[in-house]
Amino acid sequence: MISHGLRASEASALNVEHWNGKILKVHRSKGQNVSEVPLSREARSHLETYLEWRRQQGGMFEPLPESPMFLAQDPKSAGQRLGYKGLHRMVKKLGAIAGVEDLNPHRFRHTFGTEVIRRGVDPLFGKELMGIKRDRVFQRYTKGGLQASSSRGVLEGNRGG
């Protein structure tokens, strides 16, 4: 989910009921209400596999609509909501295994913003997908993509809306 531009806190706050099979309803942590975020085919497949695994586990892992989407599995807090710190530790650990230095959840958000611009997505839609209101903030996330495509004027031309 964090590879789709979500803040780590937003991914942590997801419940099973926020997923309809194609789109996540994300309760934004920066003052916005709710955004609908479409997931890639690959992400949908991984999420469905994870939810099926939870169904098979049953008990505290049963994916009821009101239950947290992501659960901790360490012995001390198994079955409880995976919080920001747990998500951060998990991503750091996966980065170390993959040989990627300084990997953290927020880095995925920057990568998503860059890809939005590189793929030619309308910046207004990109901002909506990421739950960002201000152009300046969006530019911070997309700076690498803008420099790579030499299209800095794309954002500046969309200030009115």
C-alpha cells in the first residue's frame, strides 16, 4: 500500500472494510477526509493473498470488516494493528535483506510521486492520489520526476484549480 503513495500512518489505519477488491478508501491523516486509491493488479493480488491467508488462520486473524487491514505477527502483539513503528521496522528489515540502504516507508511515497509525473499523470490527480493539497508539497515529492522529464512547467500551469 505504501508503494501507492500512502503515508505509513494511513496504511496502518486501514481496516478490511476500506477495501472493495479494486479501490482502497484511505482516511487521510493530513486534514483531508477520504480518498479513493486504485491499486495496481499486482498489489490487488498480494492483498487478496494476504487476506486469504488471514481467513485460513482464523481466530484473531480473521479479516472481519471492522478489523485492521494489517496485523502485527510478533509474539508480543500478534493480532493487533500493525502500527507505524512496526511498519517502519518491517520496511527497514526488508531493505537490509534486499541490500537497499536507508529504506523507510516514506521513501516509497517519494518514489510514487516521481512515477506519477514520469508517466504523465495529471498533477491534479497525482495530488489527489497522494492526499496532497498544495502544489509546493507535491513538487517536493515529484522533484526527481520533473527534473528527469524537464517538465517543471506542468505543475506551475495548474495552480488555478
